[in-house]
Amino acid sequence: MSVEARWATLYEDSRPLLYRAAALMVGTAEAEEVVQETFERAMRSRNFFDEVREPVAWLRTVCARQALGRLRRRRVWERIRVRLTVVESTEPWEQAELAIALRKLPARDRVALVLRYYQDASYEEIGDALGIAPVSVGPLLSRARAKVREALA
Amino acid sequence: MKNVEDREFDREMKALASQISIPAGSLHGRSGTTLGRALTIAGAAVVLVAAIAVGAAINNARSAKDNAGVAPTPTPAVTVTASPSGAIPFPDYALIAGTINGLVYKVEAGQIRGSPVDVCHGQAVLAMHLSSSARSILVICGGTTEGQAVVLDTATLAQRWGPVAVIPRMDVGAWAPDERSIALLQQGVCEPQAPVCSVHVLLWDLASRSTRVIRPDEPLTFNVRWTVLGLSISLTQSPQSGTLIWDGQSWNRYSPHALWLADASGRALLVEAGTGNSGGRVWERSGGQELALTPSGTEYPLGIDGDRAIVWRDTPFTNSGVVVVYRGQREEREVPGGLCLAAQQIDRWLVCTTSGSAALAYSLDANAFAQQPITGLARFYVLVALPKSGQGSTPTATPPVSVEARIRAEAPSLSFRPLVPGDASADRVAVTSRSGGRDPRTGGDARLLQIELTDQVGALLALIIEGPAGCCLDYARPDAIPNVSIGARPIGHYDNVAVAFGGPIVWWVDGDAYVAVSSPVLGQDELLRIAASMRALP
């Protein structure tokens, strides 16, 4: 299989999962951008398929980092009241209680929950994506879940 | 191993995720802005997230409502012919290049000439627009949150006007045909609860250095254009989604799609309105009918040539794309080595703003791209080509030769016998030729003669456009007054066009020539007096 064909297959196979995860993290409006950025980053590596043992896991981690970066930048912009990045929710799913509760979470909590409960990522993988020790992931998830429960109560 | 609470959360999260629909056909690079497209491929560190986010939001809001009010028309039959473009020489134009670092260079034969000018002071050059006489260039600079518009003298690159604050996007500025004003999109109020900031449309009067708002704050306003159809903007929000054209006093709906470009006959290429400035399905409009060209996916209009529509499509995840030509059927040609992010039509060429390290220009005659590396310029630059007759000349540097001699100098490139204004003072007349309109005899672009009459301080008094008979305005314009007497000359037509569009105009056919006289300051009688004074070049 040619490299181009492998990219196409990887894209087709992993995009739905990545897109939905990104949407949960940053919203529909920016989800596609996050997925695109993730693939662009992957494709800059000349020997991606030789160097990366688990391409889907790699994409998942990078996607989470991209989303995290966006959420952090968004916070900065909101602070200075340049609100171009805050996009109105137009999708029905974004009005669901859980989606609203997720949006209220700090960026790191939100990304961690999506990685764990939508993408079934391991603690090691979540720790890698967030830049924290795997041992800290459990407590982080626990606190994040509590915040969601509180918001939903 | 997940515990009970984990499993419950797991189920809820996956149920929520399953409600997220995945947009189809999104195998493309980021397209929120032209620069965004380039940066995506170039892997540059700067990302215009704000504009991209809005662009993406708009993309997602795209829906069938764009097509409301337009009679369904069939998409042309698709015949894909993939072949690499042939090697043809790059056109011999002097170029002006703007870079991501905000510098503007003069370029000749692939070499930088002189020192660059720091126009944008750290911001990127997002777009450059040549005025119709090619004497001035509108430069749009932009960072992540702020942008500015400045006008440079083409010959010296010295700043003539500006800066004026604009939204940092490539679609926010357009020259008036008379070069006296520029339409701009400027950020308006940012209400704390609103999802996006509002935008208003400004008219920047260069002579008075003043601006005035001609359309109040409104979100999601894109694509300011000033074509033969008039000054237009596109909106992405219902119920006005589509293109509006300003008649000098009010905005009138033109199409449910976003106008990108139009030729002198009014034939236009439009893009589905919901994408803002991000490309999309392309439509062709002619005679009030709109025809969908793009079967699916994202394309970007580049130009119109007779009955051909030329558009661009990015190849996902590569720094290349395909040029797509629609003429009844669809033909694709691969273009390696860069994206054609926007195009300036000059003579028989479309000169691209490019993401690559080589300049790209598409030959309308050869139906192929020419490439030329520009030594010393990195990837991504905005490019404009200068008309050959205007190279190196400034209004003050125009040699004091007679008007007749200057028109005669342009005559060999014209396919009609030009006319000379009778009583124009040589030092208050500028003569240039340029492409525009359609030559009915050849079917290709017409070469037009442009004569500007100015007052003592250089302000435009009247603009005379000459071309081959049948090139330009027709006699069927609904508001035109036919059978206007022009002294002893053939009968003409008069249209009381708003000043913002160049002012009242008188036009007629004189032998094999079309002649039009317009003015932003003169009335009908004065226009007719100029018209009556015109005589065929001996």
C-alpha cells in the first residue's frame, strides 16, 4: 500500500472519532480545524508510519493537545474581550445538558473527560496529552466528574 | 478498569458524541482565510484562529437555504482530465509582492529590486489590490485580531493614505472604479453576549481622508467587492444570506450566493454564501440565471474568460491543487508547487497569490500554469502584476506630451480606432490601456483605453473609457435614457449612476469604438460637452 493510500485509510478510519472528540472538547465550530491541524502535524513527519507504532493513539493525543491549546487561547481572548473565537452553538447536541456542563469545565478537565470516556484513552495517554503524570489523571478525572455531576444536579 | 460511575459516564459521553453529525466532504486544508490556507500547508506558526473559527462555524452552518430563490439548474456534466500543466514561460510583468512579515517588494524577472518597504509593521500582508489605473495599491495588513488598510504609490511604494483599521482578513477591501474611494469592512461593536463581533461597511474617501459608514453593524459580513455590478458584500446569516449590492443609498439583494468576481459584461462567479470567505461550491451567474458549477467540495473562483469559468481546488494535505475549468463540462489540471490562493486578472493571465516558493500565473490562452521562483522570498506571498504600460510611471512623472500622442502610443494595442477629447489640457490627462470587457469580434478580452481628466489639484473630473464596439455597457440597461443627442455625434445613452459607482455616464458607439464618459462631479450637460468634443484619432 502506498503512503498516500495509508494516509487516506487512516484519515477515513480515524476522522469520525477525532472529529467527535474535538467537537466535545472545543465545539462543532472548531472541531474540523482541530482535526485538520492534527493530520497536518502528522503529515509533516516524513516517516510517520515507520516511526509511530500506534497512529490512532498518536492522533488522539495530538488532537487533544490541539484542542487544549485552542481552549487556552480562547480564554486569553475572552479575557481581553476580543470575542471572535466564541461561536454560537448551532448544533442540537450542543444544547444537551451534558454538553453544557462540559463547556463549563476548565479546559484540562474537559479534555481529560473526553479522552477517557469517549475515546477510552489510558491514564498514560491522558497524562501524555495533558502534560501531567499518569498518577495524577485519576484524581483529575474524579474531580472533573464531580463538577459535571454538580452542574447536572 | 472502569468502575460503575465510570461506565455510566462512559455511556453518557458516547451517547452525546453519537449525536454529533460529521460534515461530509471535509478532506481539505483549513480555509477560514486565504492566509489560513497557506499557513496550513506551510506549517507556519502563526494561525489566524479567530477568523478561522468563525469561518469554520460558518462552514458548519452551511445549509440548503443558500439556494433559496434560485431556480434549480443542472450541474454541468463532469469530465475530469487530470494532466500536469505544461511548462510555459512566466509572463513578463513587473510584480509587487507582500510577505507574511509585512514587507512589500518590487520584483522583476524573479529578482527583488531595491529594498523592501515595511508596510505592515510586523503584521502579515493579507491582500493587495491594484487600483484600476495601477497607480496605487491597497494593502490589507493583518494580525490575529487587528488589521489595517493602507494605500501605496505603485511606483515608489511610498504610503499615500492610511492606515485605516479593518478586520484582519483578505476580503475586506475594494477600490471604487474611480479610485477616489475604497470600501472596507471594519469591526464594529463586540457585545459581551453576542457570539461574534459586528462588522460595518465603510467608505474611505481618499481625497478628504475621511470615512463614513454606509452599512451599520451586522455580524458575519464578508467579501466586499467593487465590480461592474457595483459595490457588494455578502452575508451569511438568514434571512439576508447572500450578496447585497449598494446603489448609493440602499442595499439590494442580488443573489443568495456570495459574489466573488464579475467580468465587464456582468457575468459573475459566486460561492455558496454560508462559507463566508472560505470557498465552497461555485456558481456562475449570467443573465439573471445561476448555474451550479461545483458538484461538491470546496473551490475558489479565480477568473472568467469568455464562456470559461476558472476556479481552484486545493489538494488535501499538500502544497498543491488543481485548476478547474468549467465550460459546459469540467476539466481539471494538476498544479504542483503551490496553492493559488487568489488571482488578479491581467491581460490574458491570472496571477496568483501563492503559498508556494514560486510565483504562479495561469495563462488563459495556454490553459496552463507558469511558475517562476522569486529569489529571496520565502513561502507565501501576496502578488500583484503591474500593467506593462504603467510600469515605472507616476502621475507627476508623466512626460508632458500631447494627449493625442499618448493615445497614439497606446493605439497599436487597441482593436478599434480611439477618440481624443477635444479640449483637454495635456498636463491634466492620464492615458493608460488595460484589459477589460469582452471583444465581440475575437471572443477574448478587450483592450480598453482609459483617459482620465483631472482638475488643478489632481482630482478626477471625468473618466473616459474606450473599447471595441460591443465590449461593455449594452443598450438594454433598464435605467438608461436612450437616444441622447451628443452634438453632431452618433446618438448616445445616458445613465444617472450614483456617484459611488463612478457618477453619471454617457456612452455611445462611434464606428468600431465604444466610448463612455463618466464623472463623479460633472452633470449631464458637461458630460455631453466632453462627449461632443471627442474626435477620432487622425
